[in-house]
Amino acid sequence: MILVTGGAGFIGSNFVVDWVGHTGEPVVNLDLLTYAGNLQNLDSLQGNPAHIFVQGDIGDRQLVADLLKQHRPRAVLNFAAESHVDRSIHGPDAFVQTNVLGTFNLLESVREYWSQLNETERGEFRFLHVSTDEVYGSLAPQAPAFTETNRYEPNSPYSATKAASDHLVRAYHHTYGLPVLTTNCSNNYGPYHFPEKLIPLMIVNALDGKSLPVYGDGRQIRDWLYVKDHCSAIRRVLEAGLPGEVYNVGGWNEKANIDIVNTVCSLLDELRPREDGQSYAGQITYVTDRPGHDRRYAIDAGKIERELGWKPAETFETGIRKTVQWYLSNQDWVANVRSGSYREWLETNYAARQT
Ligand code: NAD
Ligand code: DAU
């Protein structure tokens, strides 16, 4: 069995469902259920004995020690984090708490458990840390894409705390020999993406007849990967990655934000046309930029392709169509996640931005 943290969030829940579907191997899913965690994402596993959900904090050493002792997982996969850059600008504390201290405490609990395994089990054990391309900072327009040897240059409180967690994971390998794997992935999109992030925010605002807030000039570039492809990459790294190694994961899909928003609008125009016959693109509004906004991210996924034979299955065109269709078919999920706290967040992040 494996232990997954953060498995009620966007990527974690996609991973857990995919994992059980592909392998049948049981998963203990430890998630604090912050605003971003949602058990509805795991509805398809209800009653399935291969999924054991535990609500709790990765920083709770006693709880994690008990879970490790009780379930004796062969691997721990750490998805749990505070993940939204804009929230990290408004309130960095939670990011330091979970991403830095939480990861540190988790590593300590895992080190203790791992050190008591027999030699074979110790050799086979893996700690897989799910990280981000944002730790590498911002790329100039013509600069080559991030490789695993790029310097760490995090620019937001979010990316700085993820960078700190990556360094701790690395140190636990070098110092204690813990068999760790780190993945640094580009921007994900797909089902169950919380509508604080660009793509789902644009879909739900468009359908609501609200403005589509594009930061700055909208020419910032992100490298987009369909979430199920991230899941398959993590499965492959866990299966065949070498302890101590880092693998960049990406879809070779660099797009400017404004192009993403226009694509979402065109798909909605086709799949759910506005009653007045106008394009959703008419709702686009340029607003004050994100402070310290990174201009460009791009992932060189050559290493994971060469060494582990992984490639994404979706193109951006197929993935974004599936995503828009998923949101159109899952309006109940959307309605449920847009609770009072979500509305407060929209007020915090958007009310003071000038158009
Ligand atoms: P998310 O915010 O949707 O989900 C995070 C999950 O972690 C939530 O279920 C939340 O309840 C849980 N959590 C938060 N603090 C916790 C704690 N202290 N203990 C236990 N659980 C806790 O995030 P996501 O987008 O699914 O990202 C998952 C991971 O992947 C993160 O580590 C993130 O840095 C990384 N990542 C995300 C992307 C992306 O595009 N979303 C890209 C690359 C890497
Ligand atoms: O690169 C990987 C990272 O991608 C992950 O590590 C993060 O967890 C994840 O949130 C994501 O970070 P971004 O900041 O790139 O994602 P976000 O969806 O917040 O924004 C994408 C781009 O769109 C970014 O350039 C900011 C812009 N944007 C975002 C929002 C929410 C807008 O223009 N308007 C918006 O309202």
C-alpha cells in the first residue's frame, strides 16, 4: 500500500482515483481538508476498500507515525501543500506552515519509520515529493526551458516555500540516505481544478456572465499539462525513478494567458453559446497585474522522456476540450465549491484591482 498526502485536492484526488483504477493497490489518503480539499472529488471511490481516507495534518507527527505503523506503506507521496500564488501574496503564513514546516515534520516521521524497516524494505521504500516548475523562477522570452539543473530562483512566497521543501527533501537523501524522488511539474489543468486558478475561474465566470480578469497584459506564458498526464508521470517516476533524482514534468505546451482565455471562450461559444449570440470573449477585462508576476515558465521534459519513457497522452487541444466539457457537465460540483469562503476570496483578490 501507499500513503498519499493532499489526496482530496485537485491533483491529489485525480492521482488517487487513477492509482486505484490502474493498480488496485490500496491508498491511505491523508488530507487536512483545507478550503482546497474536497471529498466530493473522491466520490467514485466511495465504498472501495482500496481507499482509506484520514483527515489530518502532514505536520502532525504522532498521527503520521501512527498511520505509518498501522499501514506500513511501501511509499509516501507528498501532494499536500498550499498551492495558490495569489493567496500566498495575501497571506504567506499558511504556506510556510504547510509547505515548509509540514514537509519537514512529514520527512521526520517518514525517516523514523523508514529507519526501522528491514534492509530490503528500506531499499525498496520511496518518498516522492510533488513540486513545481515555479521554483526555477521566470524565463526570458528566448531562454531555453527549465532543466533539472536550473538554478532555484523562486519569486513568490508560494514558490519560495516549495523551494524550501524541495531542499529539505534533497537533504534527507544526502544526509540520511532516505530514498527520495522529486518531480517539478508545470501548470496542470483538468477536472476538479479549484476555480481560484486561471482556467476554471474563466470557465465559471464566463458561464455566470461575469468579467474574465486577465492580469497585466495577458502575455505571461505558462506551460500546460493535462492533470491525468501528471498522474501518469508520477506513477512512472515512482515505478522507475532513481532515488535522489529530480524529474521535470511538462507537456511542451507554452501558451500566453490571453490565448488560454480566448481558447476557453471559443470552446464555450461552441458548446454553450451565450443567449445573446455574442462571444464570451467580450467578457475579458484586463486588471491590475499580480505583484512579482513571473513572465514565463517552460519545462524541458527531456529527462523523464529519455530515462523513463514517459510522454503525455493529451495535446492541449484535446485536454482543454475535455476540461471545458467536464465543467459543463459538473455544475453541481462547481456550485458546491463556491461556498462563502470562496466568495470572500474573490473579494480579497479582485475587488481592489483596477480594470
Ligand atoms: P490543491 O490546493 O488543489 O490541493 C492541496 C491539498 O492539500 C488539499 O486537498 C488540501 O486540503 C491539502 N492540504 C493542505 N495543507 C495540508 C496539510 N497541512 N496537511 C494535509 N493536507 C493538506 O493543490 P494542487 O493543485 O492539487 O497541487 C498539489 C501539489 O502539486 C502541490 O504540492 C503543488 O505545489 C504541486 N503542483 C501543482 C501544480 C498545479 O498546476 N496545480 C503544478 C505543479 C505542482
Ligand atoms: O507552474 C506550476 C504552478 O501553476 C503550480 O505550482 C501552482 O500550484 C499553480 O497554482 C500554478 O500557478 P500559476 O500562478 O501559474 O497559476 P494560476 O492559475 O493562478 O495563474 C496562471 C496564470 O494566469 C498566471 O500567469 C496568472 C494569470 N491569472 C490568474 C488568475 C487567477 C490571471 O491573469 N487572472 C486570474 O484571475
